[in-house]
Amino acid sequence: MRIGDIASAMGKGLFAGAVGTAAMTISSTIEQKARGRDPSMTPAEAAGKVLPIEPEEGKEEQLSTLVHLAYGTAWGAPRGLLSLLGLRVPPPRRSISPRSGVGPCSCCRSCGSPRR
């Protein structure tokens, strides 16, 4: 394993983290507007607890979005390194059930899935 391999894996991870975080941000913004709820300030509040920052009045939402994007993107680097080491995410164990929408039930056979 060369330094170039490590840098490439981290770069790919950062890119994937940015794209994934942007997609999640877009979908949550659509959901937020559709339901008429206020944006989450949790990322800005968390940043204020660990960093010496405090957003200006009226800029809390911008700070929250920036922290959210930075956090999601930054997690891409270690994920890229894990991939380089051959560690893969296991496939999902459950699929979407057309009847319930949440996955095959384990308590009965009404959805057609075998008991687990």
C-alpha cells in the first residue's frame, strides 16, 4: 500500500461523503418544507459546545447547514480508508415489504416472508 493509494481512497471517500451529505440535505429540506417544520439547529448547537464559535443573530441556520455538510463529508475519509483495507459494509438483511413498507415481519407470514 502506497501513500498514493491512501490519498486516493481518502479523496474518493471525501467525495462520496460530500455527495451523500448533499443528497440527504436536499431530501430533508424538501421534507421539512413539505411538513412546514423549522430547520434543525442541532448541528450548530453541537458545534458551539465543542468549538469556540457562536453564530451571529439570524445566521444559525447557515452555521447548522455548514456544520452538517462538513461533518458528513469528513466521515468519508475514514470510510474510504476502510474500503481500501477491504472492509465492506454488509448488505441489508431486510427488504421493503409492499404490505407494511418497513420490511418483512418476523411475527407472522401475512406478508409472505418466512419466519426468521
